[in-house]
Amino acid sequence: MMSRAERTPLNDWWWTVDRSLLAGLGCLMVAGLVFLMGGGPPVAERIGLPTFYFLNRQAAYLVPTIALIVAVSFLSVRHIRRFALVTWLIGVALCVLAGKFGPEIKGAHRWIQFGSFGLQPSEFVKPAFVVVAAWAFSEGAQRRDMPGGLLAMALLPITIVPLLLQPDFGQTMLITIVWCTLFFVAGLHWFWVAGLGGAGLLGVAAAYTVLHHVKERIDRFLDKDSGDSFQVFWSRESFTSGGWFGTGPGEGIAKRHLPDAHTDFIFSVTGEEFGVIVCLCLVALFAFIVMRGLKLARRTDDTFSRLAITGLTTLFGLQACINMAVNTQLMPAKGMTLPFVSYGGSSLISLALGMGFLVALTRKRPRTTSLGQRPPGTTPSAVPGLMQ
């Protein structure tokens, strides 16, 4: 048991970190391993791999994932900004390289291959972009000599253009929505909210017209008979056959037909084998983490921390919502993982980076007085460090 009286870095971390947030993330990781025991083996056997190949690799990936969350959560606010900026710059550069030289997988160039190891740089761009954009917005709000708003506006096209060229419309949409959320929280007028909403609809219409795979998925969503609805059928069938209480672990049928039962459609497999009640509990767990993050964002007085926490929480919750909406046929199919539940090395490590930022920013820190400000009812001489 750690004592508050002991002044060590680990002890200080334990008493300042939000343990409820950590507990929620830990529960998600454990749930991911349990659910992957059902969705992983059929896919592994179908492609000639050992039965528990995906489960074993997921468990192995969780070791650096946990280590990264803890390590990043020790960073100060200043070091979080610098780390995010470097990660964003490297990530965008790798996205450009992936679009030009990366292997083609399912019609897109999204991966960088290092021998047998594959990396999807867009996954790491997401959390870093949120922190850098929050930094720009906060600087613009606090310093009149700093064009933070313009910088934040420039960050969006610099980030999403390489993604559109891959193409990766889903990640582009996700990043854009989170950026709009930051813009709104930073004090965007309702007039601009309507303008951004209109621009978003125009962007979706343009993607539908120009990108064949986007048009195909939307048409298939609106009319199930307009194309191959194999995954749609088995995803829907999994919830129907599972009912409220499920068929039992390992007894599902849909996972033997879904090609991405261990990644994009893990939620469907969970619904069939564990039932709708367990799925609702999983939704409640995601909701708890999101609501906890937003509550902590509301408590902080620092503009940057408030924006960054809100953005990271929105990114996490929105990605989960998109995955679950696709599985329940509320959205067109999109290859997006369920955070900490779906299999994937790049996804896990990038989520660890984002949640490490979140845990670090939500730690209890002593309140400091900004230069040029003083507590109400005090004279300048009563505030150390302020010039009289």
C-alpha cells in the first residue's frame, strides 16, 4: 500500500492519477482478450495460422501498450506538447510515404512495412493531431500575438490530405469531426458551426462521387440488394442468433463466415456468443470512460488541458461508436477497430499513446498562477513572480 507521506515519483503518480479512468481502460483490455478468444481462432485457422495466434499476439502487444500508457502519463504538460508535435510530424511524413510506396491492401496504401512488421502511421497521427490542434487553439485564445486559430485551421488539411490520397476516408472523417469538436469547444460561433456542417456534407457528397469504394459502401447500406452484402448479412445474423444471453463462448457461427471477425466485426461475434446484455455492458464501459474524461475536462482551469482532454475523449468515444454502429447496421461498413477490444498492433499502441496523453493531462496538478494574472482580491506584490 502506497503512503501519501512518501515522496517518490511512483508514489506521486499513484496519488495524482485518475484511478477510475485507469480501471476502465484495464477492464477494456481484459474484455478484449476474452472476446478475442471467440473471434480470433476461426480466422487464424482459415488462413493457416495456429488456433490462438491472434490471441497470443494481442496478449503480447498489451505489454508495451500498458508500459506506454504508464510512461506517457508521467510526462508534464510541456513534454506532452513536444512529444505530440514530433509524433505528428513523423506520422504525417510516414502517411505520405505509405501513400506512395506502401503495399496495396484492400485497394489502399495505408501501411509501412519494416520487414515482417507492418505499421499504419495514420493511427499514430490521430492522438498527436488532437494534442497539437488543442495547443494551437489554446495559444490563440490566450495570446493575441499568436495566430493560433489560423495554425489550427492549417493543421487540418496538412493532416487529412495524405489520408485522402491513400485513400482512407474513415480516418479522415474521424479526424475532421474531432477537429470540429475542438473548434466548437474553443469558442466557435454557431454561424461557423453551420458552415462547417455544410462543408462536411459537401465533402461526403464529393467522396461519394469521386471515390468508388465509398459510393459502393453507401449504396450497399441504403439498398442491401445493390451489391455484395455478405458481411452485412452475417453481422446482422450474429445478433439475431445470439439473442439476449448468447449461444455461449465458442459456439457462434457467424465468426466462421466474417473475414474480419477478430478486428472490425468483433462486436458482432461478441453479440452472438455472449448476448446483447454483455454488449450493452461493453457500451456502458465505453460510456463511463468518455463521461469520466469529459467530467475531468470540465474541472480543469487550463485551456490547453481542457481542449486536449475533450479532443482525446471524443476521438476515443467516436471511434468506438463508429465500430459498433457498423456492426449493428446503423452506418455503412468502415474498417475501424473497436478500441482495446479488436486485434491490432498499430491500433493498440496508438490507443496507448492517446490514453497516455489523457491520463497525464487528467492528473491532479497544483494550480499555478499565469504570468499577468493574480488571484482576486490580492495586490501584485502578494503574488510571487509578478512585477509591480
